[in-house]
Amino acid sequence: MPTPAQAIPERNGHADTLSRTVSNSFSNSFGTQELGSSPQASFHSSIPSSYGAHQRPSTKQLKPFHTEDIKVLLLENVNKTGQDILRKQGYQVEALKSSLPEDQLIEKIRDVQVIGIRSKTQLTANVLKHAKNLIVIGCFCIGTNQVDLKYAAETGICVFNSPFSNSRSVAELMIGEIIALARQFGDRNNELHKGIWNKVSAGCWEVRGKTLGIVGYGHVGSQLSVLAEAMGMKVIYYDVTNLMGLGTSNQVHSLEELLQHADFVTLHVPEIPETMNMMSTQQFEQMKQGSYLINASRGSVVDIPALISASQSGKLAGAALDVYPNEPGGNGEHFTNDLNTWTEDLRNLKNIILTPHIGGSTEEAQSAIGVEVAESLVKYVNFGITSAAVNMPEVSLRSLTMEEPNHVRVIYIHHNVPGVLRRVNEILGDHNVDKQMTDSRGDVAYLMADISNVNTSEIKDLYQSLEDLGSRIRTRVLY
């Protein structure tokens, strides 16, 4: 149902023009009934600089309502750098250290406009259908498989993540585990903690001269390639896309070819139907005798019972796992057979490194992720910019300036059907359209337009006219 527009109050005793000294905006989607001053509006002197040129006009901050009306829910201990960026905008930020069960999550998400999560929180269609005010989701991690991206797009909810920021941290963990497995660090450490002195060299190797097989040559895989080669390893990789290798690394034609030649195999693939149990009994049989497997991608890509059998038989000399098909929702003594029926067998294996999904858990990575995702959230909330969005078309317009006080930015998320642009432009046609951009992704399209010479009294009708269109998914009006 279209949302009825509400009355626009007069500002400073004038209803016909927008103020030049503050930035305000109107978005009826959240029930706001008054216009608010932006705490972010800034001004620059018009006095010529020492080079004789005037400074650029100050960027005009667009806000859909009082910033204190923006409610943000952050779960799973999002890094403080991200929290600080959001709080500096004046948003109401509630930050929790853990994920929430579905019933509690549904209750919490009802009133928020922004939610930030990491890998454990599941934003299913059932959860999102209760989030009537939600406009954007921030995944403070690489993956987005914990979010129903299709449902989010169909309801006008934009999703952002951080695909690059923790790549180095994951790659360094892989290097550490390769060396630890080759030298049996884990077993020797556990033995000595029990008082057992076991100085042996049998089955312990240098990694120099060994072959590393990388499955998935993306951000992590390519960084790992460089680090491994610097230690004297030969690097081969397999990817479904033809990619130029870094250094002297070489792409092979099939997963089978990689498994037959690699001493160490690392996995860096997304969780999709094609990667489900991609490492199972047949693949372990194809690996070299006494080789090693390392997985820090997604828990579903390795058939754990098959890995246990390969380790018990001696086919694998060791393994390292950072991800699992089912993972606990919080810290504590939860990694038991109650979580996965094979957990105890896995824990009893020799020369296996088990870590609790810490691939990107470094101070540097979490800080960088906090900055990247929080800035994307602010740009979307304040300006409607979808650059780097996961589930929406990427649309961006240059910022308005304080020299453009009577401009309005219209954002219209709609079903990708014929005739929409004609209908929208008929509505905008009474105004000068200074800039307009539209793009589509699948069944969802995103239109952004800046129109000028708009009186405050006209915004209500403009908004309502867009809301009444049958193609509408979500309408936002910013000024």
C-alpha cells in the first residue's frame, strides 16, 4: 500500500522556499512529521585563498529526517570505528556483543532503519518482513549468505558488505597454518602442555619447495599466492574464471588437476549450490598421499565426515578448519556433538588445527571493515548512493552543494517493468531535472534524480504521486 504523505510544516515562517543555511529533507516512509536541521552542514569562507581562487562550495548534507530519528542496531560486537562513524551522524545507535535468536531479533528489528551484523545473524525473509522501517543492512564481514538478498531487494532494502578489508588477515592466517601443519606445531604444543617432551622430526617438513594449490583466486587467494611464493613455495590455482596469476603462479584447468599436484590445498570459495561439499570422498582420494587441507571460506564446502575418514586413514597428513557447517551463536563450551554429530571425532584427530572462525579477526581487519561498511551506510542513508551495494544496482550522483538550496533528491526503487521512467518523468516534469540516473538488477530498478526550484509545499504531492505508482517498491525524498 502507498504511504500517505504528511503535512510539511513551515520553516522559519516561510513555506515557499527551502533555507539556504541548513540542510533538511523529508521521508514519509518513517513517519516523520517535521523537518530537521542537519548537524553535518558545513560552511567555507568565500574569501579567496592564497592562490587567488575561491574554495569549493560546501557539500550539502541531505537528510531524510532528524538524524536522531535514525535508529541503528549493531549486533555481534561491530568494531568501535564503525560505531563511532554512525554515532557522529547523530543516529541512535544500539550495539550488542552477540547475535540474537530469531524471536528477539524480530522484536528488535521492528523499529530500526539500519542494522549491522556479522556472520552469525540470520536475516531471513521471515525476519525481514517484520522490519517495516528498515532501509539498509550492513554486513561487517565478507560474506552475505546470512541475508536473504532477493527478499531484501524486493522490499527496497539495500545491503552492503566489506569484500576486501580482511583479505590480508585471512591470508596471513593461512600462511601460519601451512607452517604449523608442516611442523606439527599443534600436536607438539598440546603434548608439552601435558608435560610430554616429544622432540621428533618424522613427518615434519619445510614449506620451501612444496606446492600450494589455491582453490578460488580472489582477494584472499591472490594475496596468499604472493605470501606463499615469497617463502619459496610453488603456487598453482584453480578458478572458474580465467585470471592472470600473480608472480609465477599458474592456473590449472580443473580441480582434479590441482588436487593431484598440490601438497597443501586451501579453499577460498563462496557458499553456493555448486560448492556444497565440493571436497568430499572422491576429492580426498584425488589428493596426494600425506597432503594437507585448509579451509577458511565456508563450512559447507567440506564434507567433514569424509575429511575425518581421510585423516584417520593417513591420506591427509593434517588439516586446518576455521569454518564449520554449524557454528555456535556465541562464545562458550558449545563446540560439541550437540552442534554437529561428528564434532568429537573431529576434535580427536591428530595434527588438525581448529579455530573458531577467526580468519578476519584482527584489530586491523575489523577496524577497516568498520570504516568501510559504516561509510557505505551513511552514504546510503544521507544521499541514497548505492555504490558497492550487494543486491541493488550501483547508482550515484555528485553531491549537491550549499549553492543549491532549493534542490530535492528523489529516490525511487521500483519493479523493473516497461513504462516506469515515462510515468516518473511525468511526475517530475513540472520541475527542472538537473541530474538523473537509473539502473536495474534483475527485477529491481533504482532511480535517482536531483530536481531544482522545489518549494516546500510541493514535496508532499511529489512524494505521494510517486508512492501511488503501481511499480513502486520504496520512495525516498531527500533535501
